[in-house]
Amino acid sequence: MVSPEEFVPVGKITGTHGIKGLLKVYSYSGNIDSLQSAETVFLKGKDGRFSEYPIKSVTAHAGGFILGLGDFSDINQVLTFSGSELCLKLSQLPVPGDNEYYWRDLIGLTVHTDQGIELGTLVDIFETGSNDIYVVRGTSKEYLIPAIADVITHVDIAGKKMIITPLEGLLDL
């Protein structure tokens, strides 16, 4: 049995595409390579249970993907998948390079400045195009921290801690 911690959400099924059982996927990363190299995917249903399906096809489409699964060839067979989260096992993903991290590993880190001031917990990440933004929630304030080398000084996944060197004015807003 696979534990839920072994699954990495990579997208969400937003609906169907056409009448031949294809699914529209909103991608969390925009990276199609992992899906194309995987033989199977896991769908996390609204009940929280995971179901495994063989991948028939994956193509890029309008900022997301079109996904074909198993022997499904009719829209009526896949309607219930809409809203499901698309996951891969951690073992299906490439090992991150130096100073690269999966979002799932960053969420929950405690964020401190290089002066030792605790800002809060990293609770969300979103893409802006040029770089990711880390949402750090403190007890009375929320900070938006750009994920750039000039700001992110140190990441300690095992120690659940991130050190930042804030740019001038970054914490004043």
C-alpha cells in the first residue's frame, strides 16, 4: 500500500475535452516531461482516495494538458474525474538539482531573516512568470517573498527552515 505522503500533486482535472474520453488538466508546474515519461498516474478523488490509471496520451494544450487514460474512449466514462487531483509518485519525478526543491517540500518551512527574526510559515507558493512567490504567514502579517537567489539565502528541508535576506523595503509593506 502506498502512503499519501508518496504522492505529489502535479495538476487538476478541470473537465473533459471532446467526446472521446480525453481530460483537460490544469498543470501546477507547466512541465509536461514528468507526465510524458510516466506510465501511470494517480487520481485523488473528492473522497481522498487514490486510483491508478495507465496513461494513454499526454499533449500540451492552452497552458495545460490534454490527458488520455487507459481504455477510456467515451466522455461518459470520464465525467466523474472532473475536479480530481492528478498525482504522481515521488519516485516517478526527477531528483531536484542543487538549490531546486519541490513545492511540497517548501510548504510548512519556518522562514527567518538573516538577522534571526522569525517571519512565519511558508503557506503557499504561486508563479508570476519570472519567479515564484512564497507566501509567508506570520502571527499578524503576511509577506510575499520573491524566490530569487538574492533573497533566499538558505533552505534546510530537514530542519524545516528557510533563511532570507530581505531586499530593502520588502518587509515594510
